[in-house]
Amino acid sequence: MKKVKRTTIYDIAAKLGITASSVSRALNNSSQVNEKTKELIMKTADELNYKRNILASNLRKGQSKTIGVVVPRINQNFFSNVIAGIEEMTYQKGYNLIICQSGEDHEKEIQCVNTLINQHVDCIVISVSADSYDYQHLQNVLDHGIQLIQFDRVAEELETLKVINDNVQASFEAVSHLIEGGYKRIGLLEGPQNLSIFKQRKEGYLKALQLYNVPVVEELIVENAWTKELGAEGTRKLLSLPHPPDAIFASTSDFSALGVLEVANLMGIKVPSELGICGYANESFSEITSPSITTIDQFSVYMGNTVANLFFQEIGNTDTTKPKIISIKPELIIRGSTKRK
Amino acid sequence: MKKVKRTTIYDIAAKLGITASSVSRALNNSSQVNEKTKELIMKTADELNYKRNILASNLRKGQSKTIGVVVPRINQNFFSNVIAGIEEMTYQKGYNLIICQSGEDHEKEIQCVNTLINQHVDCIVISVSADSYDYQHLQNVLDHGIQLIQFDRVAEELETLKVINDNVQASFEAVSHLIEGGYKRIGLLEGPQNLSIFKQRKEGYLKALQLYNVPVVEELIVENAWTKELGAEGTRKLLSLPHPPDAIFASTSDFSALGVLEVANLMGIKVPSELGICGYANESFSEITSPSITTIDQFSVYMGNTVANLFFQEIGNTDTTKPKIISIKPELIIRGSTKRK
DNA sequence: TTGTATGCGTTATCAC
DNA sequence: GTGATAACGCATACAA
């Protein structure tokens, strides 16, 4: 790869015997430049294979036209969908996306955020990692005057723009559906309670039990069961209880629900007749297990779109009264794993 | 969001009564600056919450420390895995990733590439879209002195760095496995033949047939069956032939293999006894269908790592003799859908 | 409509 | 060791 001297507006100007400012104006399609010279400039720019140096341009303009995204993992369905949704909207407005993954690690998350601040991004979009305990780094973003949008996993105490799912409602509906289907003892696989989304899902679970006068049984609630393996482990524990549950709400993810299903199959427990299963997130595989898994769709791509639109909407909005919170209502998708009859 | 004036090296210099150059040197950990002043500078920088303006730095240094990635879709398992793999390596070296999706559209792909050239990225990593017919835009990348690395779906005629799978070998092994399992009439679901990867997979298929003296039957080869829907459609066609196949190699993807499986289930055809199925890509769901689907693992995250490492290895390498091509050997994963007994 | 001059924040090359 | 100064490429306020 040899070093190539790129053509600048000065090169174009020199060739045409005019000044760089005129070239700059023409390239920005300024109205205050002669149509004929504009054409000439455009043509020459093309001939010289000119590409604007966005670095210089942005430095001059004090913006970067770049949005930073921090997620725990890029290659996780939900997140890659959200990113795709963001990209869809931002690309057409000439914005670029810088992607970082925190790997569920607080320290790396801080590093990512700092990197993005360094980059002078116009906005940071983040879904916090599971083991985040303090949010100084996010406060830092705000202190730098950078727009901050949290989505899905949010630090509630921080007053920022947020795009979230109505986790309480979704979980409430899921558990209500189980109860109405005749399930009497409903186990809960819960996620790390320092993440509000998991707290909310538990809240929805409890709310449904209460409404239907189903007693809350502590031993039916399994902590930290948010991977397939942990879901399987929790299920083994639950199913070996003297009074095992007849349904399990894997509130953390479909992965954990898959763990439930596999253990049930292994133990010869029939789904859905002997055990109902409900997951979360509508991962693509949940449709093709046998039986297929009842789950909750979060409209992840749409969520990404919403994040992007929120950003554009807030650009130049000086009215900092109350940071907007947009809540997307997830949808319960009823499938084989809860269709008893 | 109020506009905040960020602290610059001048602010630090002013506060300490020294010049910006010293500050710059200190921040770059130059050896030719007094240890004590260095410490002082660092401390003050921290106090003033200083963040280097990478834009300015990069402009000055004539680099961007940014790598552009263009893929058809971000939210497709294979690609998001590759991206995750790239990010893993580049992040720790202080490089950023700008992600674009071409959406399998040639025009948008050109746009993406131009955007990245504008950004003065140091390298463009691309997997070309299915309907790409000419590669002028990629030549353009090279003309700008930007490193170009193609992966997986590559334009073979272009002399660039490449990281690919050995598709021929993998397909050869898959089809050999089918033949050795006793399958006699093996159908092929093939992808767009303008993409070399699909051509190669067909080549592997033909090679295996030839080696085992299995005649090639044209009517068993279905063009353009590279989504679940098209795979299902092709399967319906194949299974309604007077002499239907007893195995189908869905060379395009596991999605298409899933289409095969669903049609087989619908038609009451037993897998694997009456019909063997082999997919491609080892999507997460292929493990949990019933039966599970035999497939080919491409080591996608590792592929991303390899791309990144190749880039770093080639930095400053002036020896442009022959562009390197790294071929990763995929692995056949034998599962239920081909385990006849 | 065009040109002149200046600055965005850094770093590199001189001097001292 | 440190300071002064120019330059990276572009955009804009001001002048003509």
C-alpha cells in the first residue's frame, strides 16, 4: 500500500486559477457561487478524484457526524438488530456509526465510552453491561455535552433520553397468559437484579400472581439464570422440588427458555402439558424448537430506528426540561410451549 | 444538550504557564520532557477533564485509526460474528470500527464505500453484496491508497488481501459424507453463481460426485435457493420429481436447510432416514431443530480476528509483491439430519 | 460572486 | 527540556 497524496480543495483551486474558498463553497453547494464556475469545479473535482476530508471538515465545524454505540455484544441477536435499526436511519442522514462492545465488563465499558468521547462523537447510544455498578462514566458523557441515549438496559437514576421496553407489562401479560392457561405453580428464572429490566420483569411476574391471587412461592424463583446453561441448571433445581412448578417463565431470554426445554425433554417431562415454558426476546430459534417457544417480541430493529429518530429529533433542541423516555410495548407471541389443551 | 467548550492543550498550558507543545509532548509520553512537569501536566489534564481531540490529532498525523466495514447485513449471525471478531482485535490497538450495511444492494454498497473513503479510513473490510456486478468502487479504494481486505464473499479478479473459507473443500467433505452415509441422489440448493463462494460450493459438490462416480443430474440442482423461503420452494420442486433426491445439500445456508426440513416435515418425509439434509454456516438454531442439522462451521469470529491481524501485519508493509490470501478451513459438523442407521 | 484571512486542536520541526 | 511556529484540510466572517 503506497502512500498516496490525496487531492484537496487547493489542488482544484490551483488547477482552475481560483481560490480554495470558492471551491469549498461550490462543493457545499452554496447558492452564492456562480453556476458556471460551480459546474466547472464539480467537474474538476470529479476528474481529480477528489474526496472531501471529513476529518478536517468536522474539526472545522466542531462536530463529527458520528454516533457511538456501546453494547455488551455485537453478535447477539437483539443487539445486532438494534444496531441494524440505528444504522438504517443514520446512514441516510450522513452519520456514521462507531461500534464498541463492552463484553458485559464494567471496565471495558468505561474504556469504550472514553474512546467515544475522545472521538468527539455527537451522541453515545448505550445499553449498559450486566456488571455495571456505577455510572460516573455516563455522567461524564453528559458533562462533555454529548448527547446520551440509553436503550433497553438503562441506568434509571441517570436523567437521559431513554428507549425502553415496557418490561413490566410484557411480563405481566406473559404470566397472565400462563395462569389463564391453567398453570398453577409458575417458576421464575430471573436475571441480575441490578439491571432494571430484570427487576421490571420480576415486577410484572409478581403483579400477575397478585392479580390472580396466586401465592408467591420464594423457592420457585431462581436468581441469575440468564444463559442457557444457568437456565438449565435452575430448571433442574426447580423440577426436583417436592412441589415442582408446572410452568416456568424464563424472564431473562429465550436462551434460558431453551435450557428449560432441553432439561424437560431430557427428564421426559412433556411440554406444554406437564410444563409450560415462556421465554423472552423472540430469538429466531424460538420458533423452530419443538414445541416452539412462547416468547415476547421486543421489536428490536424498530427500537434501533426509534433511538436514531430520537437523536435527530433532539438535535438542536435546547429545551432541556425533561429528558424523553420512549417506551415500546413488546408483544406476547403465543406458541406451542404454552398451548395446553 | 448545551454546547460545552472542551478543554484543549492550550487550557492546560495556560493554567500551568507553559506552552501547548510541552503539554502535547507530555500527553504523548515523550521522553524529552521533564518527569516532574509531565506528572504535573497529567494531573492538570485529569483535573480539567481533558480528552484529546482525535479529529485534530488524526488530521495532523494524516491517519484516522479507523477501519471501515461493509457487510450485506449487520444482523446476520455470520457477519455480526465476523464484526465481533474484528472489533475484539482492533479495539485493543486503539482502532475504531465504522460499520455500514449494503443491504445486498450494489448501489448502496458503492455509497458505503465512498462514505468510508471520505472518512479517510485506514482500511476497508468488505464482503460484497450478492448483486454486485462490477468492482470499480473497490478499485477506487485501492487508488486512494486505502488498504482493502475482502472476506468470505470476494471479488476474485481483484488483487487484494483476502480472508476466505475453503468452500470447495468444505462442500466436498459434506457431500462425501452424504454419499458415504448411503445417500444416492443428492440434490443441491445453490446460491447466486456470480458470487464465487457459491460457485466454489457447487464445485465441491461436483467434485465429490465425480470422485464417488455418482452421476450429475441437472434436475437435482436448484438455482438461487438461498433463503429459507427459496429453500422450501426448491425442496417442494425436488421432492415432487419422478425421481426425487434422497438427500439435499443446502449449500447456501442453514436457513435454506431449515426450509428443506420444514417442507420434509410437512410432507411427512422422514429425516434422516428418507431424506438427508446438510446446511452451511452453523447458525445457532441448526443445533436445536429436530433432528438437528448437519452443517459446516466457518469459524466466523476467528475469521474476524484473522482479518484484523492481517491488517496490522500489513501496516507499513511496502512489499506489494503478491497480495496475501488466507484460507480458513471450515469444519463439517455431523448431526442428526444425516445420521442414518 | 469572489478573494482574504483566520481558526478548529494537534503534532512536528525548528530553534533556544 | 522547552518554546515558537507552521501545517494538516476545510469552512466561514469579512472585505472587496
